[in-house]
Amino acid sequence: MATGTIKTKTDKGYGFISVQGSDDVFFHHTACNGQFENLQVGQTVRFDVEKGEKGPKASNVVAVTAEQPESAPIEAAAA
């Protein structure tokens, strides 16, 4: 899994995750396991990266809590 920060989140049900050293990654509310409304701009999340129609997209987006260690950068996760 990759780690990033919620950069933007819209009322239309999508947003972008900022990843250090990489382009932003699109995410849709359906990739958040029912937790889209709970995510906040600036919050750290973990996610899988998939190939989307217009570039990389996130799936299995989950908020990182204090108990969860952060994972490898996106380059390692996408390899």
C-alpha cells in the first residue's frame, strides 16, 4: 500500500491524494469503503494504486491512525 495526504475532496464524491515525489492520485468515494464523508483535507491515508482511464487512481483508501505504521512510498507500491 502507498501512503499520501488528502489534498482535495469535493461534494461530488471524489478527490485527490498528494503523494511525496509523485503526481497526485485521483480517488472516488467508492474507493473509501464507506468512509468518504469522514476523510478530511490534510489527513494521511493508505491506499492501493490502480491504473485508471486518465492516470493512476486510488482504491482501498483508509485513514492512517496513530496505531498504524505508514507504509512504503508510492514508487515501491506501484512496482
